[in-house]
Amino acid sequence: MADKSRARAAPRRSRPERRPQPDAPRRVAFDLLRAVDERDAYANLTMPGLLATRSMHGRDAAFATELGYGTLRGRGTYDAVLAACVDRPLDVVDPSVLDVLRLGAHQLLAMRVPSHAAVGATVELARAVLGEGRAKFVNAVLRRVSADDLATWVARVAPPYDDDPLGNLAVSHSHPRWIVSAFRDALGGSLDATAALLAADNAAPTVTLVARPGRSTVDELVAAGADPARWSPVGAVLPGGDPGDLAAVRDGRAAVQDEGSQLVALALSRAPIDGRDERWLDLCAGPGGKAGLLGAVARARGARLIANEVSGTRASLVRRTAGHDADVVVADGRRPPWAEATFDRVLVDAPCTGLGALRRRPEARWRRRPEDLPVLRGLQQELLGSGLRSVRPGGVVAYVTCSPHLAETRVVVDDVLRAGGAERIDARDLLPGVPDLGNGPDVQLWPHVHGTDAMFLSVLRKH
């Protein structure tokens, strides 16, 4: 008789559940997007910390950085594509799921990642951070995205250019429509120039360094592997690598600073004034980049810089940056503690939307709203008025914003000048060698023309 125990089917052993294994760079990029969404974090400040805590270097760090920053830049375009691939409005999709989908879309449409690898690796990430059920949803959506390339998708989801040029540019270049409209206005209505500016916003900027006068030199930075900047006599461009590897940067004798920021600070120092030249003021000094440069220039010329900042935390950054080259004051620049007509030169680097630095802060285009402008413009007018009261007759005030929006630039200066007591001088004369500065007297720098942030500069002389 056969052994009944052998005749019975052996019980099946259930397979142990496989734990998802997302690769580290994609997890870093996901964590960056969640920090930006959940905590209003700044990508350019958050990413270095993420890479350091995960001990990520070299190619993995470069991949994570491109994936995270590129996804933030391209969010508008990718959301338009995803909306065509998802059977519900995107605003009801869980934000974490949407961020994973955006990461997948960037790999499929804008990175040199094979489609099967982009989908597979992103689904594996979804399994780890979202769970198996939602990972299946991610898989289905990304397979639809992978059916066409970026140009084909844009042609399908963007409004026709001939019918709606601003809408087309907004989708194809991934900027909110109101920003596209503001850029067009600042560029005199040119749609071609607007498209060039939007494209420049989506290109990763070069790393530009400043050699602080009296503490470092451009020659030292060049010897360490940098190239001289085009127009700033204290600037250098680092073609690759970590600026922290340079001794001058580690020691605080040089720093990362956009060439446009250097140029507008140097312009103030070059402006002709009547009489003494001993007391300089940076009215809104935090976090300290321009104060560090101006303080060094002032000291070399026998003058002294007062660096004022309303925030105690940011004032600490100014102290760290400027060192012994500036005296730091914590005060509201609209109601300063010093007497009127005290200073010979004043920098008013006013808080603004930051629309001129979207290539460095890719999340800012989605964070800012048109309703931010009236509040900021009121603050800008108050600060410029305070700057003019703080400067003596014959002295100069430089009004600077990292935004080309007309409401934050020429409109502010025009409104303040209606009260009288000061006049514009031609700021173009203060940026020697820099081309394409327009008709003046104000200066607007552009990423697509000058390779700098979109810095605005107006220089006023007090009567």
C-alpha cells in the first residue's frame, strides 16, 4: 500500500516578500522634492545636505542633482504630460505619488536614461516610498509617458503657438504663465527674447567665484583650476568640481557669487560722488555676499561699511561672510537707528520675488504668486526711500533686485523719485566692458544675454 503521507501534496511554501531596493540617487532626488513641497525648503540649500548625509559623491551625486533640480525645473511641462496620462485631475493625486511620477517623467523625457531603466527604477522607488498598490499605478502611468518623446508630447499638450504664444511658452519651457507674461513685458514685448530667457532659466548655471579684494586674487583662483570671469575683475568661473575643494573658498577668502551680483556691487563703488568717501551702507545685507565684496573694497579705499540686516539669524551669516570688513547692525532698514544723511554710498539690495535667479532656485517659479508683488513693492519703496534719506547730498544709492519684473524694478524707482530730491545717473557707465546694456540709464542683466542672474540696477544721486 502506498505511503499516504507521500501521496499527499507537499504544502506550498510562501515566498518571502521581496523588499524594494530603490537606488540611492533616486531616493535622494525624491527626498529633495518632498522637502520642497512639505517644508518649503530651498533646493540649493537642501541638496548639499542630503548628499553629505548619504555620503554620496561623484557620478551618483551628479545624477541625483540633475534628477532633483531638473524635475523641479521641468515640473510645469511634466504635469501637462502627466495630466494627459492620468484618469483624474492631478490636484487629487497624492503629492508623494505625483513627485515620483515627475521624477520618472524627467528621466524618460529629458535624461539619457533608457526607457526600461527609467520606468523600472522609478517603480522600484515607488514600491519603497509608496507601497505596492500605488507602485502599480506609477508603472501604468509611466508606460504611457514613455510612448512618445518630449517634443511630441509638447506638441500634443501645449496650446498652439499661433493661437496662444504665452501659453505655448509656459508649457514648453515649464514656467507659470504669469511669469512668462512678466518676462515678455520686461523684454519690450519680444517673444523670441522671452523664449531665449526661459530656455536659459532651464539650463544649469556655471559656478562663479569672487576673490575678495585684499584676501584673495583671481590669479590664485585660476591657479586652482578656475577661469577668469568675463567682466568682473574679481570674478572667476569654476568649470567643474566642488568649490569647497579650493583653499581660498574653504578659508573664506573667496566665495561662490554670481557675476551679476559682483557687477552691481562694484557699480556702487565706482559711481562718482561729491566730497568725502568714508562711510558706506548695505541696508539689506543678508546673507552677506555683496556685503563681503563691498566691505573689502571699502577697506582697501580707507572707507568703512555698515552692513544692516533685520534678521538676527541672517545677520550672523553676514558677520561670518564679511568678517572684519564690515560692522554688522541688526535693525529694520525702514526705521534705522542712524541719523539721516549719514552715508556716502548706500546699497539697497531689496527683498524681491527672486525671479532673476530661477536657474539657481528652480522651485521658486512654482512657489511665487502674482499676489506677492504688491506686498514686496511696498517694502521695496519703503527701503529705497530709507536709503535715500540715509545718504548725504552728493552721495549715491544703488537700488538692486534679483528680479526683472517691472513692478519690482523701474516702477519702484519711478514712484520713489516722484518725491524729488534725487536723480538717476547712467548705470551703464559703471559696468565697463559689459555689452548689450540697453538704452539706460538703468541696467538689466539677463541670463540669456550676459550669462548672469537677471539683476536690475538703478543708481541715484541725492541732490
